[in-house]
Amino acid sequence: MLEVKLGRLELRNPVLTASGTFGFGREFAPFVDLQRIGGIVTKTLYLARRRGNPPPRIVEVTGGMLNSIGLENPGCDAFESEMLPGLVERGVTVVASCAGERREDFPIVAERVDGMDGVAAIEINVSCPNVKKGGLDLGTNPEIVRSIVSEVRSVTEKPLIAKLTPNVTDIASLAQAAVEGGAEMLSLINTISAMAIDWRSRTPILGTGTGGLSGPAIKPVALRFVWQAARAVDVPIIGIGGIASAEDVLEFLVAGASAVQVGTANFYRPTVSETIVDELERLLESEKVSSVRDLIGTLRVEPRVVTAR
């Protein structure tokens, strides 16, 4: 009923956890049966340890939150020796998110991760708005995205996902560029570049000034981008943005996604990913839907006919 296949990546259900919101899985193990969810996407890895941005790095806003973590991570060596083994022992499907300080670092990190047993797929993060290099400045240019994905594709045999930014006016060209570069799947959307201000001090609240908006506020935007990307390319899409319930998941599947990633909801409801899996089973049974696969890409968009009176 819940099994999905994204190219070469097979998942027990379509519910993954989003990079940067679920740590490396072990942090949530006391709350979530990691074998029950479709898989986890790790915090974005650099080759070496990265400290991230100066605080404040998170602020709650209406309808969601802003973050400017800056891709803090322990580096590839620590991930392989300290975090990955426990996930492999639990039988977790692990998608490793990878990035770099510079564009030439992306294939270096991906090649390092390619050699790790237990990593089922690689997600290339070319869309983080919270780093000055290797983030939004790269991810908005289709030619650069195509080049980075192509370079990564040349060094790994693992299933490859390109994570796209919403901070563009034309998601179709970006999606097409990623697929032309060799991406087998797309994940979208990353956070929306935004700002929070303390008017009394006349200063931005985040330490870096701007950050990435996530949470329920961006779900309608994410649905639109997923729908547009699904019409532009013929590869599986993983939807991200404001997902907190089974109903949200099914909306993304109807829009054209084959799976989803749950992000901000993990912060305020740590059990949400497993709860959604249970809700999905009950909801599909009540609606007499035999498989989630039957809903993928079934959105009907028809012009409304207005009759003159």
C-alpha cells in the first residue's frame, strides 16, 4: 500500500525526513522507530567539519520559522565512523546530503560519500540560501546546476538527487538542467530566502541578516513548484515544504511528487514522521485507495467556465 519506487531507490513508504531537521537520525531514535519511516536525509555534509553561521540562527515567525544554521556539520569522516554505523544496524534507508564550500568541492564530497556502505542515495544540495558560497549563488543558475550535477554524476554510481531552490522565477529550466546533468530525482523546495527584523533595535534578528523560511507558510508555494517541475521533467520528484500530516503528503503526491520530506514539523513534534506513516495507512484504507502510487501526478487542472447571466 505505501511502498514507492523512485528510479533505483526503493522506499517502504513515501515519508522521508528533510536534511537539517532530523540530525543524523540518532537524535530522534528515542521518539521515532526509524525503521517505520521511508528513510532519512542527513544533515548536509562537507568534506571537513563546518561550524556554521553566527547566532542567532533560528527565529519563529508567523506560519513557520527562519533558520540560518549555515550547514554546520561534523564532516565526512565523523559521519562515516560515528553516525552511519548505527543507522545501518537499524536498517534505515540513508540519503546523504552533500555540498561544498566551492563548486569544485561538490564532486569531492560526493566521491567520498560514494565509498560509504549503507548510503542508499546522494542528495546534492545546490540550493541552501544560508551560506555565502556554494549555496543560493550557485543554485539559481541552470548552467551551474547542470555542471555541478554532471561533475557529481561522474564520480558516483549511487542514485542521485538534486535539491532545488524556490528562489527563482523559472523552476522548469532549473529542473531540466539538473536532469540533463544526470540527476535521477529532484527534491524541492529548499527554504525561501527571507528576513525577520527587530524594529526597536533597527536590526535583523538573525545573525546573518537573512535566512531560509520553512514551515506551513511555504506549503502552497512548494505545491506549485512541484507541480511545475513534474510537468517539465520525467524523473521522480520528492516534495518538501510545510508537510505535517498525511493530508499534506497526499496533496504533494497528487501534484506530482513520488515521495516527500518532512522538515520543520520535526522541531515541534518529534514523532511526526512516524505518525504520518500511520495516518497514511488509515486514510488510504478509509478512501479505498489500494496504493499511494495510484495518486501520483493525478492533479486535474481544468479551466473554469463562467456562464454569462
